[in-house]
Amino acid sequence: MNGEVERPVETLLITDKEASRLLRISRSKFHVLVAEGRIPRLKLGRSARYRRVDVLAFVERLAAEQSNVAPYNFDEQAPDRSQRPLAK
């Protein structure tokens, strides 16, 4: 070895099964979201794959639609929400 620590590779593309598991929804509900255009699909030959970042972005858009929380920017550091007042 050359002294470098090998880091695990983050999966960029995931299957519908992995995406639905990540969202904790059924595969059929996941396919409805894809059909509605809410989560983009990538075709690789006869296979369909989904970018993990697109699935995470869907969650952020959903949270923003349902509250006054701004969507999370994955390129920036997470904001400190420890001083945020509790909702009444």
C-alpha cells in the first residue's frame, strides 16, 4: 500500500428498488412520481436508473412545498438551525 486510505465509492445511479427504499415508499408509488416527471429517469440500454441527487432533490422540493423551509443546497454547508424557534 502507498499509505492512502481507500474511501468507499458513493453510488451515483440507483435502481427503482433502491430509490423507493431510500424514500421509504412502494415501488409503484415511486413509478407514479417518475411518470409525473417529479423524479427524472435515465435510460441505460433497456435499464432505467435514477440519480441519487435527483431523489434527494425531490425530498427537498417536497419539504419546501409543504413548509417555509428553503430547499437545501447540496453544494453549500448545512445551515445552523439550532437557534431556529419552535413552531407553535
